[in-house]
Amino acid sequence: MAVFFVLFAGLPAAWAIPAAVLSAPPNRHKFMRLRFVVVGLLVSFAGVLLMGLGAWLGREDSRYGAIESIGMLLISLIGAGLVVAGLGPLPSWLLQLPGPYAERLPLPFRLAARDLAHRRGRAVLAITLAMMATAFGIALTVISVGETTQSRAEYSPRARPGSLLIRSSALFAQQPFSAADAGTVQAAIERELPGVPIAQSERPSVESWYFRARAENVEIPEEAVYWDQAIGDEKLLRYLTGDQSTPYDESMAVVITSADVKVDSVQLSYEIHENDETTTTRTLRAVTARTADPHMETIFVPSKIVRDLGYQLQPDELIVDPAVRRVTVQEQERLDDRLDDAVAETYIERGFEASTGWLPVVAAAFLIALACALAAGFGKAANARQARVLRRAGNGSATAFRWFCAFRAGLSALYGTALGAIAGCPAGMLLLWPLTVRTTWEEPVRVPFETPWPAIVAVAAGLPLLAAALGALLTRDQSYPPTPAAPRP
């Protein structure tokens, strides 16, 4: 995000603002040179080519190295900065467009266009800043929506929806609880949630001992929570199936699957001793249980069977089944207060939760764009002649002046948001490709991106209307007394 701010905001500011100011004629009677516009468009075109290059380099679904992904991102960010910077001369050019058609426009709009052209230096700077803020906000919106779509595809739940998990917070991942820590955690749960059954999954205490359960014609999906097997008692079995009436037999394994298969045996592969070079196999009677959640597919092995093989088991995680009790956020917070952070951590499975941290940044960008547009639309008319025209048209009332201010603020915002949308849409759509490249084999394939066109249209249309409304409401009352009649000789 820091690189995005520096290159996408700093580079356009360093180029677009000087280009906009220097290309503006000293007054409205002079027209800007067309070569400034042509050069700016060529710079923007070069920026589009750079962004297209970055997107093309990151189009494959294969894994990229860290240096490769950073290089593609930098190329695309520089291209995005060039796109915005190349549009710098356009605000001045847009301000002179209504000139030949001004006489055919309504009086307040005609005077607003002329006033912006008269104070072109101030108006060009305001429109350029509004353009950059709008481009940044739209690009960030497109990127955030696309990354949210990708994150949703990558998300893999850690439990059934609504489940409370308590896992060891040991420094090294996949560490089970010690016997003392497990007792402390279970006592804390019982004090906070009295009478609630606690399911428990277990694992062999010596991790070098090999233990695997397999069933013919059953393939556990990679996104399953318990990919190898689940070891526990009847409470864990009923948590996995989501059915409290699931029968339990401590001498029989259960194949939990969503596939329409029938399994009557499970093969256990294990090592009796830590230094064994070969594994021993044993066939175990099994039944099949259905689950509608593919993330819960696994092979359940009762704890007694594993202990009878010579393994010592330790608690891997403690679970509160949502079918028995749904733990609230407040109860989770109180449980966190009871537990030592160095011993255990709690987690409630709520499904995928999209990040909203980008929303305040986008809102701030659009507010900056609105403020910049309004900066060119406050105050009295730029010269006395326009003030006299407004006074005659409004018969001394403030209505004509308010219409004038509304048109002036709205026109300034329209130029800024239109140019910002032109720059921000392709920037966001092309930057998504290098931002979503795979850097590890575990990441899923890229999913199709959804461009938030309704939000973009709402911004492009809403900001000018809002600026016009604020320009009319926030202007000071400019009531002019009617012109006195000339005295008779």
C-alpha cells in the first residue's frame, strides 16, 4: 500500500500539476497550445502500454517469484502514474471548450463557464487535484473489489460455521496442548460456558511417529479441515457430521463424506516405534456418514483405537459445537480475558469476512476531490460585469447567484471526476493482474474479476451533482439591491 501511495499519488502530483499549471494560458482570451494536449495524451498512452505489459506478464496462473511479482507491480504502478500525469494539460483544454458555444447556454451556466475560464489558473489546479483524487479512489475501489473476489476464492474455513475453536498459541504451528495447558483451558471454558459439552480432537504426542488412515474409493478434498484423519470421541464425531444422533462405536471408524459411496473398512498405516523404518498396516471396520459440508470430510478414528496401538495422544484443539451452543462475540472476549495469550487462542468461524479497511481511504479520496472542485466555485463573480449581469437577471435576489455558484462547482467537479474515471478505471483493472499473481503453490487459480461499474457510475455522476448542491447551499447570500431608476432631467 505504501508503494501504491508513493507511485500512484506522488508521480502524478510531480508531473500532472506542473503540466496543468504551465499549459494554462494567462487569461481566457488566449487558447492553450494543442501540442500540450497531444504530448499529454502520448504520455498517457505510454502509461497504458506499461500497465498492459505488467498485466500481460502476470496473466499466467503459474507461480511467480517474489522479485518477478514486485517487478511486474512496479512496472504497472509507474504506468498508472504516467496515465494520470499525461492527463494534466486536459483541464485547461476543457475549460476553453464551452467558449464557442457559450452564447447558446443558459445564463447561469454561461457565466459559470466564463468565470472558470477567467480564473483559469486556480480552476486548473483544483480540477487537476480533483482528477488525481478521483482516479486514486476509483482505482483503489476496483483493486479492492477484485482482491476481495480473489480472497473469497482462496478462503478455507477452519471449522463448521459458528464453531468456537481453542488452539494452542505455541510459537511453532501445529503444536498440541500439553496436559496441564489443556486442563487449564478446559476449566476456563467450563467457567465461562457452564454445562456446555466440549469436543476435543487429538493427535499423537510424538510427531515423528507415522499414522495415517485411508479408505478405498474415498478422496478427501484438499480444502478439508482434517485432511489426514480426525481422532477423538463421540462429541467430535457428532461435531464433524453436524448430527447429534450419529451413532458412535469406539471400535469402528467412520468415513465422513459427501460422495455417494459405501465403505466398510479403513486401512490404518502406522509405526509402532519411533525408529521403525517400515510401517504396519491394519484393517479396521468402518461405516459411512454423510455431510453436506465438503470442508468437514475426513476419516474419523476413535481415540481408543489409536491408544491401543501404543500411541499417546494430546489435545490438538477444543471445540464448542454450534449445534449445541453458539458462542457470542461477548462470550469469546470474556473467554479471551480468562485465557493466557501465551497458552491458547480462540477463534469463531464466521465464514469469509471481506476487508473494509480500504473504504475510509476511498471515502477520503472522494472527499478531497469534492473539496478541490468546490475550491474553484466559491466567492462572488470574478468581475464586475458578470456581477451586474447576475444582478439584472435575478432582480436583486440571491437565486441567480446561487444557480451560478451551483453550475460553477458542478462543472469543475464534472471535469475532475470525468478525467479521474478515465484514468482510474483502466489503472485499477490492469493493476489487478500483477497484484493477484500466485507466489506459492498453495494459492488457488485466479478467478474472474468483477468491476464495480455501478459504484463507478455513481461516483462519476454523484460527485458533480453533490458539488453543485453544496456550491449553491454553502455560498453566502449575495443580495443586490435593484438598480435605481435614472433621475429625470
